Amino acid sequence: MAETPAPLAAVQVEALVVMKIIKHCSQTFPSTATGALVGMDVDGSLEITNTFPFPVVEVPAESHFDNAAPNPAAAAPRAKANAAYSAEYIRMLREVNTDANNVGWYTSANMGNFVNMNVIENQFYYQSQMNERTVALVHDVSRSAQGSLSLRAFRLSAKFMAAFKENKFTSEDLQKSDMRHPDIFEELPVKLHNSHLITSFIHQLQCPTSNASTELPSSLAALESSPFNKTSTLTPNLDNLSLSIDPFLEKNCDLLLDSIETHNTEVNNYQYYQRVLGREQQKINAWKQKRAQENATRATLNQPLLPEDEWQRLFKLPAEPSRLESMLNTRQVNQYASQVDNFVSSSTGKMFAIKGNLLPNETSN
Amino acid sequence: MAEDSFLHLARPLGPVSVGTAPTTAPLNVVIQPQAIFSVLDHSLRRNADQERVIGTLLGTRSEDGSEVEVRSAFAVGHSEAEDQVEVDMEYHKQMLALHLKANPREVLVGWYATASELNTFSALIQNFYSGQGDGTWPHPAVHLTVSTEAGKDLETRAYISAPVGVTAERAADSAAFIPVPYELRYAEADKSGLESIANAKDAEDRSATITSDIDSLERAVEEVISMIDRVSRYVESVIDEETPASTAMGQFLLNALALAPKVEPADIERDFNNHIQDVLVVSYLANTVRTQMELSTRLATAQLTLGGGEGAATGEGQRNQRGGKGNNQGGRRQERTEEARA
């Protein structure tokens, strides 16, 4: 972090990588898919040039948090078996002149629900064990189905890394470090990049029939069966004009409710902790008073005093639950909310446009 | 590219031992963009002295074997000299095993080369890929050529092969390549990705940023407007008798126009209001939840700002915290009922 010359400023993703990630993620949708990224770090811009999926291995997640979801695919990037797998794969890639540096991993998400323990632990593993300059690419399958590609790059902030290493997530620690949920991730801008060959390939795809005749068709049937009607290569993508807003909002509400549920559990945990803490504290105070009285009487009787700090042995204060989960949850809710905002802004536009079109007389005023 | 027309000829079959007989059914090849992109990437990364590079194609076969879908590809090192070719078969096998671990549903379907030329070496490699044991036997191996010669169009061709040979010794390095039709097909999910990639095609640095929802909406609207413009220009020029009229085209356009729904203004008004309210309520609720959560976490960790003695601050902070939590829960319950209604 401090010793590296230029911090990572941007992520540049090759077209090949984009397509491979989309393929893998949509194939396994709705369960999570993960894979490794290889590429090169060029002056603070991380160029991701190839990728390969992780096999799903059934291994117990080695988590020092009990509540990590038992999802083998989501935990794959930090599984031991996969470290060997990716090392092997990268060695193979090196033989055919591919950039053979491990630069991170990718995961699929559904409606932005990627802020969870698994992602954090994976990225922590990558940033601490493999290579500090690694990123996590998050491809949101269901948002991409809405019409525009959703691919984002994240890293854990240095502050969070330090805290996570020591597992310092009690409220006292958080006060000290002044860490809040926006401090968990750093988002890096993602840029797509095409090679020359792919550029020319795409140009060719879009005007493949330069020499075909453009005579007018003789009948409706002829028109409908003409090659122009049939070629599906790179038709303009108008999915984002679609008006089906309900499924999206429904799903988002569901996810929000889930988050509220989590939040409730966390709050209850915390309240329970405080109740127990209060009770213990009371007991300790009572004990201390008793001891003080006893000592007072002993002093008058000229007897040796009893030690006053014995309570530390007798009573055990409960451990404070980690605030990490609720912090992540807040971050996740933030993510949902901004997602809804984005969606609302475009869908209200669409709806007003439709109203304006279907009721032209009302908008003419 | 794909405009070539094809005539399917049953390929001659070589001498076959009894057992599974290879089919002669027509074969259609479907290529996914991922595979092509891999091939192009490999072509870029070839050694300077190599004219072409080869690799393995993986994918799926339909049940009756009449359609092969090429889904991915990986590179295999090889070297060609005047009179011999060396393919790193060990590498191919290891890589195949690695690939199948992560993609258990894909099978070996063939191989690619990045030059259009078919020569003796091609036949030799083809025979390896279509052979028994490690090859695709009894299905035909697909050979895909993607020419990547500078200054020329990229040309993709797909072949399958049939064994020919004057004598048994020559059979190993000869094969009759039969062109088969292929099509480039991509899934729904690939669409948005391809579109973003295509955005970069006219940029000087060949790169593009990922657009936000609202930007891509804008682009889509602009695109539709330009298409409508084009059609109306055409219609106008027909009306002005500058371009020849076509009844088929007219019918087509009329059909398209007839798709406009006929609805009562009152219905529209009602639906519109209902929907916009739903949308806005959800947005409002989402943001309320966000604020509440933010508030709750802030309160949990905000004791230091209260000032005063340490003991007092802690006590107060804890009380505050509890108060804040209580409010939160109340607020949340309300929200939940509202959301349920929405």
C-alpha cells in the first residue's frame, strides 16, 4: 500500500474477459459464479486480459466467522484446492504467451447483492495473500439483463484491510478508527478495451452485407424471410426501453426486506449484549461494595485486607459482538437504494414518454 | 461471411471397424462470440515467426449430433517447419482436463487455426482431433479457420473432414475437408456485453467506459429516433416519387404501425398514475431505509462526539443508542407494512 509507487487508479478489461465472465455468470445464474483474472499492472492501470472460471469444489469454507454462507462457489476463490488449480492454469497460460499474473477474481451478483462476508473474505485473501494489487470484478447478471452491462471493480480499502486483519470491529475500535460503511470498498472505474482484431471483427459484423443486393422485395413473405430480417448479429440492443418495471422493483423490495431482517438480528444481538453487560456490571458493583464494606470492618478489627481486584477473576464480561455484519449490511442497503434510484430515474422518464405519446392532447399545453 | 450457400454432401466414410458407426447427417455449427474472441486473442499473442496458431475448441453437441455449439477455446502451442509439425499434445491434454474441471458440461468438439489455408499439416492435426481415444470420435471434429491476415477481412470458415488416402500409409496425413455452414449466435445475456464492446469500435483508443442506466436509455432512444427518421425519409421519397414504391414494404410498415395499442385515455391515465406511484414509493422507502440504517450505525459508534467525562459519555451514548434503536424499529415496522402494500 504505502510502498507501492502508484495506487491502482483504473481497471481496463479486454472484450474477451467481458464475454467470458458474462458467459460463466449467466450459465450458473442464479447461483454464484467465481473465477480468476489474469493480466498486467501498467502504471496504476490494471489491464485484465484473460480469465478462467473456478471449478466448484465441495469444501467447507474456512472462515473465522461462523455465519459465512456455506456456498462452495462463492468461497471458491480462497479455497485451497483452487489455489493449486489457478497456479496450474496460469502456468499453462504462460506457455501460450498470455499475461500470466494473477490480478484478481470475479464474481456474479444478483441485483447488487454482492456486499457480503464471502466477497470480503475473498478479496481480503487476495489482497493479503496473493498480491496487494488485485481487484474484484462484480458482474451483475440481472441488471445486465435490463439492457446495460453492469461490471464494477472493487478493492478493500487499506483502512478496512488493517481492521479486518485484527478483527477489530467492536464499537470502540470503530470509534477510534472512524470507519464507516463507505470506507469498506474502493470502487475503481472500469474501462472496456478491444484489440485491433476484435475492433475489425465487430466492424465486419455490423456491415456484413456490403455486396448483397438491396433490391426491393416482391412480397411481404419475401421481405420477412430476407437475410436482413434474419441476421441476428449485433442488432441494436433495445432492452432498456422495456417497460417491465415490476419484477425489478419487487426483487429489490425483497432484498431490502432481507437486509432489514439482518439488521434487526444484529440490533437484537447488540441489545442482548448490552443487557448482559449491564447485569454483569451491576453484579460487579454489588460485589465491590460488599468487599469494601468487608474491608472497612476488617480495618476496624485490624485484620489483613482482602484484595479489591478479585472481581476480574470472578466475573467475566461478555465479548462485544462484531459490528462488521451491520456495517456490511448498511453498505448493502446503500447499494440497493442507489440501484433503485438509478432505476427510478430511467423508468419514470420512460413512463412519462409513453404517457406523452399515448395522450398527445394532454401534453400539448 | 455467412452468406455462402451450402450443399450438404454425405461425406465418404473410411473403413470402419464394427461398432459405433460415424454419422453422415448434416452438421450445423454454431459459434459463440467467446470462442471467436479467444481465437482472436490467441492470434494476437502468437510468436513473431509463427504464421498461424492453433488451439482446441470446446462446446456442446445436440443430442442427435446435428448441431455443434462452439462455446470456448484455448490455445495450444505448436511449431511448423518445412516438413514437420509439432503440436504440444501433452499441453492439450492437461489444459483440457483443467478446463473440464470448471466446465463439466463442455466436450471437445474440434480445433481452430488462424489461417485459411488447409494443408497437409491441417489434415494431420484434423486426424488427431477426430481420432479415436482422445479425439471426437465417433462425431466429426470441427475445424474452424479464422484468417487474421493484416489488411484483409477476417474470414471464418468451418469444416469437417472425411478420411481419404491412396494408401493406408498416406491416410494419416490426408483428409477431405468439407465446408459446413456455421452461424454466430449469442445468448440474451451476451447482448449487453457485446453492445458495450461495440461502443468502443469507433474510438481511437479502442476503449469505452461502462455507461449508466440513464445513458444507455438515452442512446437507445436516440437510436430508435434515427431509425424512425430513416423510415420516414424513405416513405417521403416514395411519396415524392423519387424512389420506386414497393407494396411489400408498405405492407410491412403498415403492419408495424398497427401494433400501436388502442387504449382509452382514462385507462392510460390510471395505469400511469398507479405505476408511477409504485415506483416513487419504492424509491422513497429504499432511501428511508438507507437513512435509518445509516443513522443506527452512526449512533452505535458516535459516542466520542458527545464530549464530557468518559463515564458519562459512555452511559449517555448507550442510552442514545438504545433510543435510536427503538425508533428505528418503530420506523421499520411502518415501512414494512407500507412496502407490503406497495
